[in-house]
Amino acid sequence: MKVAVAGASGLIGSAVVPHLQSRGHLVYRLVRRPVRDAAAEIEWHPETGAVEPVALAGFDVIINLAGENIGEGRWSEERKRRIRDSRVETTRLLAGLCAALDPQPKAFLSASATGYYGDTGERAVDESAQAGDTFLADVCRQWEEAAQPAAEAGIRVVNFRLGVVLSRQGGMLHKILPLFRLGLGGRLGDGRQYLPWVTLEDVARAFEYFITNEPIRGPVNVVAPQPVTNAEFTQALGAALQRPTLFRVPAGVIRAVFGQMGRETILSGCRAVPARLSTQGFRFKHADLVDTLRAELDRPG
């Protein structure tokens, strides 16, 4: 299929694009600079709404991965506005373009996150659960609602509620590896908060699966079948690295240093399960955390 990807330069896009290409799809990246390769890029500027609709004509699938990083330091009011707008406004723009195209694309696949559910504690949640009451939950709710123009136009819309993506190339694992290698890793807070994790490879495989499986639409939890607590993750990473994990960062320190960002992304947890993926027959390549961490650490580079 002919596929356009917004946010292709990010961690997830860097895996999704080559995976789709390896499966025979023709992939174009939406870029915010002058085009360098007319056979693989389309220029756009979502902050101003500048994109030529004709440039997206004839595409079978539009994938939206755009969004500012939520884990870089404290959240000021301005930062929270950018986090929200980079997701909601970009999605609204793309969904509107999809609805206006003739012919319309077959599918609009848009990222979301398990932050939709807020802090669920010990309660397991599938796609039928209601949105939480945190800032991130509200962002995710608006993010998904912004895709409605495409759905109302009859286009198949899938909202990917992504968990924490484990990769040495970026994200949480990339940030904490140096500390754990030095034997300075440990639990965060009481360690009981759940971590809905998934590998970058399985995320890329899931996107391709959704492209080729037309019955799938609506929200889908893209998380491994076995969510773990922060304490369990800490122990598994220490074992994979053969390093002690004796340190603990008190919750009060995390709140003082990171503020609301620390409360919602570090001390909160979500026990999300991939109910719809399991029902649709998707098979995870990486379902065991210990084996996953060992394989990721053994990757070259």
C-alpha cells in the first residue's frame, strides 16, 4: 500500500517506516523542511496548517506519530500546551485532510497512549475502560477525539494506545541504562506502579498488522501481555545486566524534582492489557520481559 507517515523521525517512526518498507509498502515521510527526496518525502508545516491536500491524494493509509516528548523535565503551563497541541492539533489537521481527500484513504492510524487510563493501581484495564482524570489522560482523550473527522467521513480509524516502548535507541530504557550499568539503578517510589511495556519491534509489527487487517478499528492497547511493576522491571533489568539494584529513589524526591511530570509518568502506573490485539490474533514476538531485555541489550550499536 501507499503510506504517508507524520512523525517519521521519532523513535517509533524510525522503526515503523523501515518495517513497512521491508513488507513491500511504499512509504512517504511528512517532513517539516524542504523535500530532499521527492520519491519518499512530502513537506508540511502542521503548526500553520500548511500542507497541499493534493500531496496526500492517492494514499491508502495515513499514519500519525507526531507529538512532543512528555518526559523531558518539569511541565510548565507552556510546556503542557505544547504537549497537547502537538498531538491534538496535528491529529485534527490530518483527520480533516483525510476526510476531504478524493479518493479518501482506507485507514487513518493515529498514536495515543495508555496514559489515557490514568493511574489504575492494581486494576487491569482493557480498551473498554474509561479515561482517567490526569493531565495526560485528558490529552489522550482529546488526541483520540481529534481523529473523529476521519471516522465520521467513513474512514477506518485506529487509535494506538502505546505503552512504554523499550529500546536502547531512545525512550525510558535508553535514559536509565547508564545508571543501571554502574549499579546505581533501583526502584522509583514504592515500586508498585505498573509499567505497560512493549518492544519497538512489536510496535512496528502492530502497525503493519493494522494496515492489512481491515476489521480492526477504534482504540487498541499496544502493550505486551504481561505488564510488570516498577520493582519487577528494576529486578529484571538488573539481572539482565548482572548489576545490583539496591538503590531507591523516594517518591518525595521525584515529586520535588519533576513536579507534575514525575507524579504522572514516574510514580503513576497503568496495568493495561492488549485485549483487542489478542482477540484479533496478533502474536507478540516479545512477551517475556527478561528475555526481551537480554535480547535488546545484545543488539549491536
